[in-house]
Amino acid sequence: MSKKAIIIGASGLIGSELLSVLLHSSAYTEVIALGRKPLNIQNQKLKEIITDFSNLSEIKGQIKADVIFCCIGTTRAKTPDLNSYRKIDHDIPIEIAKIAVENQVQQYHLVSALGANAQSSNFYSKIKGQTEDDLKVLNIPAIHIYQPSLLSGNRKEKRMAEKIALVLMKVIDPLLIGSLKKYRSIKTSVIALAMYQQSLKEDQGIFTYPSDIIKEIV
């Protein structure tokens, strides 16, 4: 059975990996990328909807698919204003999820983060946790939440702190065993492949995958 997907955040680290997987998959015949800028990718399966996400109610008729993948996110360095940060990491994913309910979308896949907790004193973890909690109460048949640890991938922008952290993690990762395995760094390609594979299943319910479980899926 052919599937139609919508992906939000297709230009990002995980989103770009996932988009490539979807476009090369025989299981998906149409992929809609919702984003602020054109991707400059030529593929007969790909359709782009350019939006600044302030007019989602006006384009909700186009947000129809079997599966929605939400890979959108930001950082404090790129978005220092906390209200803008919350809009990107919480408001947009939840508004799209509410439209998904109206349009009877069967699956919603969200990239969150390890340690997401609505009660956390850490702003990043708190926003991720609130987004997860607000998503879980919506009437979507299948909700899949991915909680990766430190991401390993080819970023367009340079982040010196992350580069240093990834070098350190090459040494530390093997030492993280048992319940600590979920803190090992993870490749973005692995996350993308796990999201794709889970989307092919017809399971219903709410599923949460910490970093170590994501690796087991693949």
C-alpha cells in the first residue's frame, strides 16, 4: 500500500536524512515538505509548501497525509528569544498535530530529546516535555516520540561545543553500559531510518523511543 507523508523540518539535520529515505522508498509515493524556504531538490515525489507557519489555519486543507513527521527544532544560539523558541519547539508541532486530528492523519512522528520533562528546570527539556505531553492528549491513532541524545551528523553550521562533545563521546560512549546506554551519541541517519521503519507499521497507541531503543529498531 502506497503512503503519503508530510515532513516538517526537512532542511534540518534529521529531517534532511529522513527526506532522502522517504524519496528513495517505494512505500511512499508522495512527500510534502512544509518549510520556510525551498529545498532546491528535484524529485517527482516531492511537493513543497512554503510557509512561515503563521498561517497554518489557512493551509490546513493541504496538511493531509497518512503520516506526519515533525523534525522541526531550534537552539538558544539561533533563537535567543524564549517566546520565539517556544513557538518553534512547541507551538508549531502542536498546531500541526491538531490539524492532523481534523484531517484524520493516522500517524504523527515527533523528534523530541532525551530528558524531555515538562517539570524540568531546564528550559530546553521543559519545552520538549510540554510538547510531548500536549501531543499525547490528542486523538491521533499512532503517536511516535523519538528521544535522541547527542546528535552525530553533518551540520551546515559550525558548532564548536558540539564538535568537542562528539570527540569526547567517542571515548565515553563505550563506557556507557546498561541503563546508561541511552546517553551514547547517536547518528542522525539512524534516527531517520528508525522513524521510517516505524511508520511502515500499523500499530496504534503512544510509543516513546529513548536513544538506545532507537538504535535497536534499526
